[in-house]
Amino acid sequence: MSKKPARDRLAEAAFDLFDERGYEQTTVDDITERAGLGRTTFFRYYRSKEDVIFPDHDRLLEQMAERLSATSSEAGMLAVSDAVRVVMVHYLQEGKVARRRYALTSRVPALRDREIVSTARYQRLFSEFIAAWLTDNAGYGRSDSDRDQVALQAEVIAAAMVAAHNHVLRRWLRGQVQDPLPELDKALGRVIKVFAIPGLTPAGDGSSVGATDDTAVIAFRTSTDLDTLISSLKRIVGS
Amino acid sequence: MSKKPARDRLAEAAFDLFDERGYEQTTVDDITERAGLGRTTFFRYYRSKEDVIFPDHDRLLEQMAERLSATSSEAGMLAVSDAVRVVMVHYLQEGKVARRRYALTSRVPALRDREIVSTARYQRLFSEFIAAWLTDNAGYGRSDSDRDQVALQAEVIAAAMVAAHNHVLRRWLRGQVQDPLPELDKALGRVIKVFAIPGLTPAGDGSSVGATDDTAVIAFRTSTDLDTLISSLKRIVGS
């Protein structure tokens, strides 16, 4: 009998059976039998058969919320990049399990759908954080119109960052890149640069972002004071 | 007995019952009884109880694919904006039904999840189209590295456009805007401008994009002379 914790034995048995028999054809009883454990043990760790494949989404969401809530106001977009990195690092730590899950979600539409829904929850968390950060740091007021602009901006940026993350993650899951973190930093850095707002902090290792890239983009409100803009410009061009 | 088509009578009965009894508590039999129609009729139009609420996603996806496939190469991003508009126009045509669905998906997590999954399908269609368009029109080659850059870019732009659409759609569903199409054009135009690619065609009525818009975006090579940049800036801010 394996010395692995019951939780991992159940997951391993489940993944093996899903591969052998198919996801739909496998029952919780099949899984406990293969793992040599009882149903009570199964339901102590997992709410359902589906849960065996996605056990960590709630915990991961909590970790991201924690990372974001510990943020000083200056480091807003850096915190979002870090929270996105939390997801990637989680997958890297899972290693083989993450790749098995990817194979399974590619085959079973119901599981792929569940993953899409989980991703939407991360995206919403990011979007709410970015909206709060923009309100406090990017010169928006609290009128209805400003609030709407902030919400739109935040939703678009969060969607772009999640899409960039998912792109790099999929490349790693497919074995197209061995160390995805520098690629992730670059992709997130580019999104942040594209949506550049005065005072925005670049993502991850700032020095690598833009090192091979000689184009800069800045976005600003046309009501912004010219001197403020020029000093932002000098920072970008001078660096 | 109502003279409405059976399909609409079933939908109306379903929405009424979901409001009165709750979604989970309503069965297909309840719906047919209320509509004064049989189960056979129900299953001619809908595959399930859930389907009554989301009957048009497949048809909508087809309409978008058609709109995209009829595109000349120059008009790439214009076609994507138009395809996004197809979704919005569909909701506007639904009118009250769309608002009832919104109220329902806000209350019933399983329905909200299904909507998120449908949205992901649109987003994927857009992303594939944008990737093909970028490959043909934005000076990318066919090396692995170029292909990856194109895919990343396309996924990020598609995510940003869908997020912009959903933001404006939600405002309309909540009654915060009466005619959402100008707002949608403006939001999509901004996304396209932010991701400025040489040769990119602006969305919708190009003249309206930026006219009432108080955000400016400039892109420049970091090797550009600072004085040149500052005089460009003065022109924008001064205008």
C-alpha cells in the first residue's frame, strides 16, 4: 500500500481511472476501490468526482485575494502581476498533475467548462482590485461617468492579463516552454505597458520588460497637466 | 389562449415560473402545463429546461462566424467589431427577455456559469479570427516565435474586446444606458486604439471614436528625441 496521503492516493486513482475508462464512466466507488479507501474518506477531501480534478481553486482564489489585499497603493499593477504569478506557480508546483488535468479537460467538455468558470472568478477578483486601484491612483474622480470609465478600464485590463496568463500557461502545459515565468512576466509587462497609465508600476522584473522592445505607449487623460505628462515621459525615455 | 408561437409561449411560461417558484423548483412539466402545451412540443424547441433561457447561442455563434468569414483582408478589426455588435444587437432585439434572463442568471449560479462558458466560445472565435488576420496583415512571419506572438496578441485583444462588450451590455441590462451601441463602438474603438497595430482599421464609425473621448494614447520609439515628443504632446493636449 502506498505511503502517500489519502488525499493524493484518491487523486491518483481518479486520474488513472479517468484515463483508462473515461471520466463519465468512472464512479466515486470505482475511485475509492482503486485507492483502497472508503467513501467516507473520499468525501472528507472532495465534494464530488469533479472536485478530485479541481481541488485547489478556492484556496488559490484566497491566496490571490491575500496577495492583493497586502498591497501598498503605489504597487498596484505589480500586485496584480504577482497575483497572476501565484496561479502560474501553483500549476508549476503541481507539475505532472497539472498536465494530466489539462489532457482531461481537453477531452471532457464538462470539465473544460468548469475550468472556464473558475478562470472567470479570478478575472473578476483582478478586475475589482484594478478598479479600486485606478480610483485611488489614476486621477479618476467619483462621479458616475468616472466610475463607469474605471470599471470598463479595469474589466478590459483584467481580461487581457488573464488571457496573457492562460496563453503562457497552455504553452507550458503542452511542453512548448520549460520555464514559463520569464515569458509570463514579459506578456504581463506588455499588457501593462499597452494600458499605460501615469504612475503605473511595471510588472515583474522591470528591467526585462521592454529590454528588447523599443516602442513605448502612453495613455493619459487629455485634461492631465502638461508638466505631469512631460515628467512621466522623461522617466520612460530616460530609463 | 395566446396567439403567440408555441416557442415563445413556452419561454414566457418558463420565465414566469422561474420568477414565481425559483429555477430549481420548476420542472418541464410545470412549464408545459402553464403554457397549455405538451412535452413533445417542448422538446421540439428546447433540449432542456436550461435551454429555454439560452436558446440562441449556437445560432448567434454561427452568425458571428458568417460575419467574420465574409471579411476582406483590409477590414479585419472592423469585422471583429461588427461581430461583437452582432451579439449586442441580438440582446437589444430580445429586449425584455434579455433583461429577465439577466435577473435570472444573477440569481442562479448554474445559469451564470453557463453564460460564462458561452462567452468563452465567442471569445475563442474572435481570437482565431484575429490571429489569422494578424498573420496575413500585420507583418508577422510564420516562424514558431512569430506564430506564438500572434496567438498571444490575438488572445489578449479578443479578451479585451469581449470584456468591453460585456461591460456595456451589463450597463444596458441594468437600465443604465438606453442606446448602448454608441458606447459599445467607443469602448471597442478604444481597445483597438490601445492595441494599435500598423494597418489596424478603427471600429464602427471611425469619426465618433475619440470625438467625445478624453483619453489620448501615443505610441513612440523610445529612441525618439524628447523635444519632438513634447511638441507632439502639446499638440494633443492643446487640441
